Amino acid sequence: MAFTNIHVSDFGWLAQLTIVEDGAAVDISSYTTRQFVFAKPDATEVTKTALFDTDGTDGVLTYTVEDGLIDATGYWSVRAVLTKANAELTSDAVTFFVAAR
């Protein structure tokens, strides 16, 4: 899902990021730890476990937003952080706006 039309207390929607480099999807299938790091408007960060959408070769990660995560209006951001033995990959952050109900 694109990070649009989000309101405080929304949950159950699928957050999705695609890891790309030079315009092409990155094969992330070998990364053993996959996380979404959400930054709230007050700069507090919340880390959630992300899953492959398929097998990771397409570069797509997902996370189903849990009740209670989206708890403030304003500009948020999310980035992916992936790790494997001797390597870490961090995506660019995606900024999105959370509106009041």
C-alpha cells in the first residue's frame, strides 16, 4: 500500500517498501533480519519486524500495521533496515502524513 490517506488509529493495513538501487529491485532474499523503523512526528522510533512479500528476490518487504502504532498526527517516516552476516542495508526513508480522524 502506498503511504497515503492514513489517519490516527488506523491499523490492519499493509505497509510495503521495495528496495531499489539504480532503478532496479534489489535481491534481499539472503538478509536474515528485516525491519521497518517508523519515526513518529516527535522523532521517537518504533521498530517492527518486516516480512518478504514473496521470497525477497523482488526486493519487496511488508508489515501489517498493528493497533496502537499510528498514534499521532503529523509527518512520519519509515525506512527498512536489513542485516545478515557482515552486512547491513538501510533504505531511504519514505515520509507520509497522518491525519486526525
